[in-house]
Amino acid sequence: MWLLEELEKLKCSKQPAIIHRENSITFEELWNRSELIAEYIEKNCKSDSPILIYGNKETDIVSVMIASLKTGRAYSPVDITYPIERLYKIASITKCEIVFNFSNFSINGNFKVIDQNQIDAICSKEGYESSKNNWVKKDDICYILFTSGSTGEPKGVKISRKNIENFVSWFKDDCKLSESKQVVINQVSYSFDVSDIPLYIYLPMGKTLFNIDKAMLDNTKELFYYLQKSDLSVWISTPAFLEICSFDDKFNSKMLPSLEKFILAGEVLTKKLVRNIKSKFENSVVINGYGPTEGTVLLASCEISEEMMKSEKSLPIGKLLPGAKYEITKEDGTLAKSTEPGELVVVSESISSGYYKNKEQTDKAFFKTEDGKVGYKTGDLVFEENGLLYYVARKDFQIKLNGFRIELDDIASNLNKIPFISSSIVMPVYKEERVGYTLAFVTLSEKTEEPNLKTCIRIKNELRKLIPSYMIPRKIKILDMFPLNTNGKIDRKRLMEEI
Ligand code: AMP
């Protein structure tokens, strides 16, 4: 089931492909608009550099993505939660020729900027038929997702058509809905690959994507107004977003009578949340999906059963996808015995070929097997019991906060770019099993008479120019110096005792 081929079969359908607020676009319109945008890209791009998309959940973002794939080029979506500097950084890494700008910000650079009005003008012309010879082929890159990198530089994960097809051919069975069910939530930002589930699985099935945008997330009243109108059949999000919605009493099967499946991915799923959801949506199915971006959306999944809920253990992340080979390795390099935790290392057709133009980081995390397959060291500690994998913790300083993947050192590197900061350390503060917020400890390069509160506000304002808002630490503590442990390293344990 490949997106372009399936959408071609639907190219005359008048069914809505995407609904966003009061607007919608049919499968026919989506196809025709993507053809004309593809023609524009072909005429205006000399190189095969990726197409950058800056926006949120605007309907035509999908037209641009499909258009890029039709020209054989990768797209790279950058969500508006990222500051414009991040976009410029990615533009300079990718040497892109075109940025499709759906935001209200004005963007300038060594590239063409196309806004919604220009897209409408491009799409108002006579029809065009793209040449199938140009469509992305098996080993071509379809998209590049830039994730948080520990050096403070974004790392671009390259995902090929082969990677996506391997993921889709496995996970589509978990996505099955009852015959009459039609509407699928499309909430996850396109900068996060869980959005591939609506895009690469449900859209080609002919289902309608129901977009939830950032403004709705910032305004619960508006969010619930649209949810109420949606008639959703399947929910796809991080556990954190579902939890926020579930706090509201209105969020139940009366409001969403067709909702029969919850696909939750990207961070730890707790029993408390599953229990709550099952009480609000009695016969619903809950799926826990696990995977890093480098493994194309998900590498493992499982449907949460009664038995799992009753067990003493935390919820499993399930079994790896078919064809995947894996090892659980301990710190000394030996294989973990059953139920012993170790790092999950996976070899699969779903594994990316590496980071875009970043050999150093690629060599650190990826490897090739003797028979030429690609493997990835996930950095996740897991254990296996009775054929199921259980997530334990991260090996490094990468965390998940409200579903966003964050390298704590990425925040620290950006803090250190602020001229009046001498050094910094960022730590996660846990709330039950998940990270509740982040806390930064900083030392200043100059003594100041300014009250700490004022300095903290200044730090946050400076940081906002460098990193997305979800990465800004909730609390900042200014210290005269860091406590050190016996090895002379900063004593993180003692730092946490400070709060
Ligand atoms: P990302 O690349 O943003 O998808 O983040 C991948 C990381 O999120 C993984 O390496 C895990 O640390 C974490 N993660 C993803 N799914 C789960 C899950 N179901 N349970 C626990 N952690 C998860």
C-alpha cells in the first residue's frame, strides 16, 4: 500500500480527504493540487534538495508533501512551534531552494518562499499530470525529520520509501477499523513521525483526516467544539495529549460515539490513563506503540489486554515488527539474559540509513551488518519477558516531555549561547512515571545586582529565540557554582536535592 498509488485510485473521489476547521479538501482536489504544485517544483528547483515546509496543520501542507514525493524529492516539515532560527538552520543544512511558508512569519533567505496565496495561484491553472518516472523510488528519501541533537544542532533523520512501506505493511493491521468508520484524528505535528499513521496508512485507505491545530490545543473550548463535531473513529496521539483531554468530563463516548480505537505512541503509557480511557470508552481498543524516529514511526506495538492491566508489571511495548532482528545488550557489551535490562539494538528494513549530511552522528548510532542490513542502537533500556518487551528508561539524557523528544544537552547548549550565562545543566523532574517538566541550573558569567526572577525572565526570553517553546525549562535556578562529585563531575544528584 503505497501512498501515491492508492491516492491515484481515489483521484476522482469527492469524499473529503482532510477537514480543517470550516474547510475541507476532497481526494480529487488533493490530487489535482499536488499535481500542479509538483509541476511548479519541477520548473523552479534546479537541484534535488529537500522541500521545506513551515507550518502547522494547514490542509495544503499535505498537497505539498505529496507534490514533493511526485517530483522524487524529500520534504522536511518544520512545525511553527520551532522558532524561525531553527528553520533557517535546517534551510542552511539542506541548502533548500523552496520553503513553503504556511505561517504568519515573513521568511527571507537564499531560497524561494511560497505562501498560501501563491499556492492558490499555482493551483488555479489548468491541470497537470506528473510523470510517474519521477515519483520517489524504493531507496529514495521521502522525508527528513530534524530531531533534537545533544550538540545543540538539529539532526535530520532520513526516511526512505522502503522504510515507510515496511512500517505500513506491518502496522496497517493494527489500524483496522469497523467497515463503516471513516474519520481519523490528525493532531500530531508533522515534525513528529507519529503523524505518518494518519498520512501514510489512513489517507490511502480513503479515510478522512480531521485536523487539530496548535491554536485548538491552546484553547480547550475551541478544541472540544471541533472534537464534538468530528465523529472520530480512531484517536492517534501521545499519551500526554490524551491525558489532557481525558481530564475533561465531557471527553467520553457520548461526545465521540464512533471512537473505537486509541493508538498511543511516543512515550510511556501508564495503566492509570488506560483505566481512565476504558471507563470513558467502554469497548475501545488501546494500542501502545513504541519506536524512535530513526526506526520509522514504530518498531513495536501491542494491544493492551485485561491481563496486562492486572499484572504487577508496567505496560509492555509489545513485540517488534516482523523481519526485525534485535539484541538487548548490557553496558559491558554482553547480551542480557531474560528479564535483565539492556539497550535495545534493532536491525530492520524500517531503520533509516542515517542522519542527513552528518556522518559523525550516523556512525555513533547506526551500523551495518555483514549482510548489508542497517542496525540502530536505540539508547532505550528494555527487558523481555514471555516474548514481550518492556521499556525501562533511557540510557542517556534524552527525555520525552508531553510527547516531544528532547535532548537535555540541546537545551543546555542553547542556554550556553546566551552571552551572560557561563554554564548550565538541564534536568528532568518526574511526575509519577513521566517527566512533568524540565529544570535548568545555570551559573552567570558576570555578577549582577538584578533580582534572580528578572534574570530568569531574561534567560527565557533569550532562549525563546533559539529553541521551541516546549523545550524552554519551566524553572531556572541560578547558582554561584555547581556541586561536584568525587570524580570532579557535576553532581546531578546533589543538584536535584537543591529543589
Ligand atoms: P521519537 O524519535 O521522538 O519518536 O522518540 C523516540 C523515543 O521515545 C524512544 O527512543 C523512547 O525513548 C521513547 N518512546 C517512544 N515510544 C515509547 C513508548 N511506547 N513507551 C516508552 N517510551 C517510548
